Amino acid sequence: MTRNQFLKILLASITSTIGERRIFPDSSKTNKEVIVIGAGIAGLAAARKLTAKGFQVTILEARNRIGGRIWTNKSLASSVEMGAEIIHGTKGNPITKLSDQFKLQTTKVNLENNEIFDSKGNLLSKEDHSKIEILYKKFLDKLYDLKQKVSPKDSIEYALNIFFSELNINELDKIKLEWMVRSEFEVGYGANLKNLSLKYFDENQSFVGDDILFPSGLSEVTSILARDLNIKLQNVVTKIEYDKKIKVYTSKGEFTSDFAIL
């Protein structure tokens, strides 16, 4: 099971139990304790589901904030996403269901309707744009071919360098193509090409439907999931010991539980 499949199941099970404005369904308490390491959306979803089942849950988060890759900066006049931003596909998407139930404002975006300018501010012609898109599709074909042959350590940047070495194009077209590749991959995955695995890229599942964003920030979703949970920030986990009890050591102390989710 992939991380995305795990997250989809968790969020779907959570939204199915959420009432109009309630997070926790009625549940009998249990004396079993669970430590969840990490307050990203997967950790929050797991903690909320376990809490709904009556477990005593503590989340340990290394940062001074929740959300993981979801991080909305509201220090400026408007919300600025420092991480994840767009929900790709609304049909069957548990995040969409959560936002609908809590009446969060969303805005549709058309990612295909864009204009590209060169470094001098000139608008690229439709012909130039189409030319780069054709090269980009050839690069994707190369990726799918290489991913069957490479090791887990090889990156998408490695594949791009191979593709350039085999391609006879001028320097300007090379710059345009590299921009498109980095725009699609680095923005989409939130990491540099050299840190993105070639062997395991495109392992995620997608939803159909509109692409949307949250004008007030995607952190609205994680704030809802975090409501009333026992979250301890700035606890960097340094060691975990397994015995009759699980003992988790952090930069601020130690915690014991019956179970732990990493």
C-alpha cells in the first residue's frame, strides 16, 4: 500500500464519521495509548481516527507548527502557500468532502490556461509553446523507459541530463524545456529534481474533476483535523525502544505508549 492509498483510506474514514460540525463521534474510552510521530496530514488523520475509536493519542511533532508539507504563511496581507497548494481532482477526494462539510471557501483553477514569457518579458508564441510541449512529452516517454532500468538512487535530474545528451536542440529550446520540466515536477512534488526518485516517480493515484485551491490557505484543512488533539510541538524524536511498552525519546523528554505510528 502506498502512502497516498493509506492517506486516502484514513481521510475517507474520518469524513464518513464527521457530523455537521463535529469531529469526534461518541466513543467509549480505552486505556490503550498511542504515540503518532509527525503532525502532517497523515499523522493528524491517523490520530483523529484513533481518538474517535477511544484511544489515548499523543502526537509528537519536531517543528513548531503542524501540517508537514501543508504550510500557509499568513504574515502578509494574504495567505501564501509555502508547501502544498492545489487539490488535483475533486470527485471522490476526501479533502474535498471535508472542505464541503465545513463550508471552506475554494476556488477553481485552470492549470492548462496559462501564458509563458521569456527572460526578456516576451510572450511565447503558440508555436513555440507547442514545440516545447512536444519535447516535454518525449521526455516523459524517456522517464518511463528509464525508470524500469535504474536504481532507487537515480534522480529525475539524472534522466534529464541523459535526455539532453541525446537530443539535438539549440540552447534556448533547452532552457525552455528545462523550465517546463522543473515547473511540472518541482512545483508538483515540492522538491528539487536531484531529490526526486526516477525509479519511484508517478506512483501516486489521482482523482478526476476540477483543480481547486483554498484562498484562505490549505492549512484550514489541517487545522480542522488537529482540533482538540493532544499535539506536542518541537519534540524531535531521537530514539524509539520497543519492549512491553514503547518508549519514545525526544529533544524534550521521553514518552511511553502501547503503540506507535511512524
